[in-house]
Amino acid sequence: MKAANELGIRHIDFPMNARTELTQQQSLALIALLQSAPKPVLIHSKEGADRTGLAAALYLAALARANEPVSEAQLSVRYSHIGIPLVGPYEMDQSFEAMESLLGFFGS
């Protein structure tokens, strides 16, 4: 945070756990935060794959109006996300799935 302040960059924390599914209310709060944040936005978490992937997927779907495959691809092996039930942080995938109807998607 000190480095961000020194560079004049606004640092915003949004608490998430890669092993805990976000509620729709939390996802909507994250979307609102992304909408109001100064642009450009840098999204990063500890490893930059799971929570970052969900935030990027929600940003693309809700704010950039990207289609479902493009948005959901943020939660993929391509970006080092491996969401496998009982093995990997599948809760991020479930969080996105829970938002699909609100985002205008109807599952794949």
C-alpha cells in the first residue's frame, strides 16, 4: 500500500477467499467496486489466478459486456486457474455460475 501511495495509485482491498464461494450480494458489491474504481484497474490476488480470475470474469461480463465464453475464460487453465471440485478452488467457478442469470447468461 505504501508503494501505491507513493505512486499516487489508489489501492482498494476486497476481501475474498479462493476456497469460499461469493454470495450474489458480494459479487454485486465487487462489480460495483470495479465500476467505481479509477481506471485503469489492476486486479491481483496472491497467485493471480483464482480470485483475480473471478474478478476479471465479473468485470468483463458486467461492465465490458463481453459474452459468456470470453468472460468465463478468465477462470481457466490458460490463466493458471484449475477449478476442480474438492481439489482446486472450484468455489470461484461456482461464484461465477451463480451470477450468470443476473449477467444475462443462462449457463453452458
